[in-house]
Amino acid sequence: MSTVAPNPTAERTDVRPGWHACKRLLVVDDHPAMRTGLRDLLGDERDFDVVAVTASAEAALTVAEREPIDVAVVDYQLGEGRNGLWLSRKLKRLPQPPAVLIYSAYTDGVLAAAAVVAEADAIVSKASLGSELCDAIRSVAAGLLHLPPVPPALAGTLRSRLDDQEQAIFGMLLAGIEPAEVAATLDLPATGLESRLWSMLRRLEGRSPRISASPRFPP
């Protein structure tokens, strides 16, 4: 049996023979007890294969770069390192991007809005039942979204943190328009949209320009 590996090394679990149709999962959480609990919970599901568990966003990205992942189950707060939304945006830039489920103790509207910009597919509260988490994983693996709505009043407040072009981007993302279509509609090059999205993510999470220079959110 494998043991929880120290940060930032990923803990590899054995792939079960004959389970090629299983959904390949990557679990990311900085708390050892939570990593163990999720590995045990998800590993008991016959249609899940927990490929690896990691304690940091950086280690998780390394795993996803070298082997295919169907769904990444990612804690929002990851200690002193980069957070789950940073990881979501990085994972979505891979040649074969996984679905990303943010598994967090915080599931408010601000996180929901930031998750849209980070292209996460789901948010599930850590207070939810294990069966609810498993159902959400299956849902995003099937290509569905599992995101809470952003209340209109909050969306308006959050837009005030953005400039005119960012407000347009934010509105289209909330409407479910894919980033590539957003870029084409606004006549933005891909690199320009990427820069805007990183800036928007920092602002929606309430980070000042000074804090945004932190290594937590490099593009």
C-alpha cells in the first residue's frame, strides 16, 4: 500500500487491471488527512481510478503533464503555494485538459465567479456527502458543468473591479461562451486573452495589483 508522499512529490496509486474504462482521477489537497480520506472514498468506487494524490498545485501539474487525467479534484486553498484556481487554468491549457472540480470549504458567489474565469467545471463543498462528490465527478467527466449560479447583484459588484473589456469577457464567460469564441468576438489574440484572464482572476479574488505579483499567480 502506498503512503502519503511529502510535498511536492505525488503519491502514485496502483492502476487496477481491467479498469480501462474507469475515470482517471487526480486529487490535490494540502491536508494529509483529507488526501487519505479522498483517496479511500474515491478508490472504493468501481468506476474511479485514483491515479495520484498530491499536496500542491505544482506537483499536480507535473502529474497531469505526464499522464492522462479525466477529472482533477482540487482543493481551493493549498497552503502557502498557488491555489486551486491557478491550477485549474494551468490544467485547462494542457493538450488533453481534464475536467476540474474545485472541492472547497468555501463555496460562495465570489469563488463561483472566479471559478468561471479559471474554467473550472464544478464546485463542491467539503460539507457535502461523499456520494454528492462522486456524482459531481461523474457529471463533469461526462462533460457537464456543476457550478453554482452567480447572483446578479454580486455579478454587478464584481464587474466594478474590472475594466470595460474585462467586463465584456466576464459577461460572456458567465453566459457559457468558450474562451476561444470570446477572443474571436473581441478580436483579441490568444495571448492577450490569457493575460486578461489572469488579471481578472486576481481582481475577482480581491487581490491588489501589488499582491498579484506574488508567485501564487504567474501566467
